Amino acid sequence: IGKQVYFFDTVSSTQRIAKKLTMNQVEEGTMIIAEEQTDGRGRMARKWHSQKGGLWFSFIVKPEIPIATAPQLTLLTAVAVVRTIEDLLPLHPKIKWPNDILLHGKKVCGILTELQATDGNIEAVIIGVGLNVNQQKEAFPEDIRKKATSISLETGMIVDPISLLKGFCFQFEQLYKLFLQHGFQQIKNMWEQSCETIGKEVTATTFKGTVKGEAFGISDEGALLLKEKDGSVLRIFSADIDGS
Ligand code: BTN
């Protein structure tokens, strides 16, 4: 990935541009990067604060895999981000299901995966990564200051976003090759090892309401597996998770 790169100063959202590109013939691995996004989006259509200082990019992959396994790519991307940070910095990021990367309990990176499919076949997967790199505290709005952090805030260092991006491309490519050749199992193991949600009592808020249970793993579709008090197993596909 990253052989074809479009670099912008300011865009609405790299994800939106990447999605537009997939309407035409676009090479696998094409990447859109911006220094600043004016309308960055997160999961569940939430706003994603994307001022200068962070690393905001989206890229396109075209794997020949069944559509049901597409969420595995989000988990793979989370593992790639963890490895990138661990490789370059004295930090040990943790994953919070489904795909938040945390440093000391605060979110440093979010991942957004969107699919383009026709007749049940994947045409393209658009993966967006937002990594807080050099932002200082004031860059985050008051309401998310307690929950968000940047690499700089955690290390006291100013880090070159492009070296992180190069590291990510390398890590992603290795994992992606492994995934295409050998499937999801090894990636899943790596993901579970870095996940802080597994083994914890959690509260999951879904659109249907709130459930409590012990998170004990993920399914191959990327669903969080919860064991309730009475022993029944729930598969959570979309929710906000809080430790309790
Ligand atoms: C989340 O945790 O909710 C996902 C956040 C994803 C943000 C990235 S920044 C680059 C790309 N462009 C966007 O508008 N969103 C993603």
C-alpha cells in the first residue's frame, strides 16, 4: 500500500475522497492523506477532530474474500497500528473493542472501515485511520479531553507523522499478506493479545439497550463475545463498551 499517494493540506475528509475514487478504476493500495480535515468522520457518523498535528489517512484495498469476513480487515488494521507504535516508540498501546487504540486508557487512534460491494462481492474496502500524533491538550475540545490523547502528550516528544505512516504501511502490508495467505487466525491471536477488553466485566450499550457480561473473545466476524451472569453467550456486533 501507499505506492500511489494523494497528499492534501486541507480536505473535508480523506475517507470521502477515497470513496469517490473507488467509483472509477483505482489501484489497490491507493492512499489519501491530509494535514487537516474540516469534516472528519468517525464510527456511527460521529465527528472526528482532525486539526493539524495528527495523521489522517484513508486507503483502498481490494481483497478477494467473502463479504462476511470484511470486518477482519478492521481488526488487522488495529494490530498494524499497535505494531507501528510499539516499533517506533517506548509505548504499549492497547486495543479497545472494536477498533480504538488506547495509550494509558485514552484514545489515541480510531479506525473506520467502509465497504463497496456489488451483488454480494467486495469491490473495495476503504480503511480510514486517524492517529493523534503531535496535538497538545488544548487541541482537543473540552468534552473529549479526558478520553483522548496524542503520542506527543504521552511521550513528551514531537514525532514525525510521516515516519509513523511509513511504519504503518510496512506493518499493514506484512499482516495483509499473512491474512491473504493463511487466513485470520494468527491476526486474531495478535489482536486478542493486545486487547484490553478481553477478560473484563463490561457494559455494552447497543441500539437495543444495555447488557453486562464478561468479554471473553471475538468471533471471526469481529463480534465481541460476552458471557452473561447466567452463562449465556452474546455476540455484540455494534456497541460502545465501558469497563465496570
Ligand atoms: C472512530 O474511532 O470513530 C474512527 C475514526 C476514523 C478517523 C479517520 S481520520 C482519516 C479518515 N477520514 C475520516 O473522515 N475519518 C477517518
